[in-house]
Amino acid sequence: MSDAGDILTVSGLSVAYGASRALFDIDMRVRRGEVVGCVGRNGAGKTTLLKSIAGFLKPSSGSIECDGKSLLGLPAYAIAGMGLKYVPQDKRVFSDLTVRENLELGSYASRDYDWTPVISYFPKLKSLMDRKAGYLSGGERQMLMIGRAILGRPSLMLVDEPTEGLAPSIVLQLKEVFRELSKTTTLVIVEQNLPLVCAIADRVYALNEGRIMAELRERADVTPESCERYL
Ligand code: ATP
């Protein structure tokens, strides 16, 4: 059951790839305005959790509600259309299209043609508009992915390992972007970079082998050392 402050409620969620179970009975709540971190080692089930919420995987049991509405059975595009955006880990952009064209596709999909917020979060994209996305660095691609996702002003963003493989200077920049974004958008961020996630999250779920091992909710507990204990 969700309560009035919840934007996302996941209850008893189990997900399998064929006969291999990846998530076991996951309960997770996200309140409107929160930044929620989700940490775990490789293979813990973090991506499976985000993909299930975003409609890319069909759970074997459990419920997922956004603003009290069930997301089960809805296609991913319909979930995105409800204002719930997923930024995948693979930083996949349309490589043969320019940055401008990639953003235009985001605009068509979300019917939001105002790129002011995108440019204000990522001024660098302005100078890259005519560059084919296939030639962008990893950091620039991530900017494009997040920039495209914020079109349509989503109410909830699920961001999968945004800083993986990026240079420290870009990681710092993204940290500030998430701080700023969190003023208008609820965020769920999957990360293996524990100092980063602990610097921006209000609460953290620790996953291990498809199960939630702990929910760290007191500010003093949201530390890399506390997270490590459960991984
Ligand atoms: P990482 O940090 O490496 O991305 P993760 O915590 O996101 O890890 P998942 O990718 O969700 O973990 O994987 C959870 C489990 O499901 C792992 O055991 C993984 O091998 C398995 N798995 C993931 N994708 C598939 C798939 N397409 N087919 C079969 N098994 C899969």
C-alpha cells in the first residue's frame, strides 16, 4: 500500500530471467522530493530493479505503484509518458545523429521543446550541438542522456550508475547537477560510488544477491562505511 507522500511504492517484487531469479521480495518506497540511493556489488540486482520499475522487465510477482497507480503491464513508453524517466547504465545514444538531433528525438517523445533547463544543467552541450553523438566522450554522452531525460520535466528519475567510468572532474559536475535536479525532481540513483551516493542521498537501500539487506535512513547512517557493511 502506498501512502500520500509516496511517489513510488514497490512491494514484494520478484523478478527472474528464465529460471534464474534476480530479485526476491523487494519492498521499497520513495517519497516525493527525496533522493534515494541504491547500492550493491556487481550482479546484486540494481539494474534489474530499475528496469522493472521502468517497464522493461516483467516481474514474476509483486506490485509497483507510481502516485498510487499500478505500473504493472504498462509499456515502458507509457511509464515514461507518466513522468517517470529511466537513464540506463549503457550511455546509449543515437551515435549517427548529432547532439541536436538526439535532443530533438527526446523533445518529440516528451512534447517538451524547451531546452533551457538542459543547457543550464549542461552548458557544454551547447557547443556540441552539431557533433555526432558517437564522437562524444563518456562524460558528454552522460550529459546528453540526462539532458534528454529531463525533457518533459519528469517527476521521478531512475538513474543507473551515472558516474561509472567517468573522470573525477565529470563526477563532481554530475554531483552538483543531481543536487540541483533534486530540487524539482525525485531521484533514485543506483551507484557503486559510495561517497558520491552518500553525499547526495537522503536514504540508501543496500542490495545483495537480489535482496534488500538494509535501508539506511538516518543522516548519520548514510555513509560509505555503513553501506559497506551490507554489501
Ligand atoms: P551491475 O552493477 O554489474 O550492473 P546489478 O546490481 O545492476 O549489477 P543486475 O544487472 O540487475 O545487477 O543483475 C542481477 C542478476 O541478474 C545477476 O546475477 C545477473 O547475472 C542476472 N542478469 C542480469 N541480466 C540478465 C539477463 N539479461 N539474462 C539473464 N540473467 C541476467
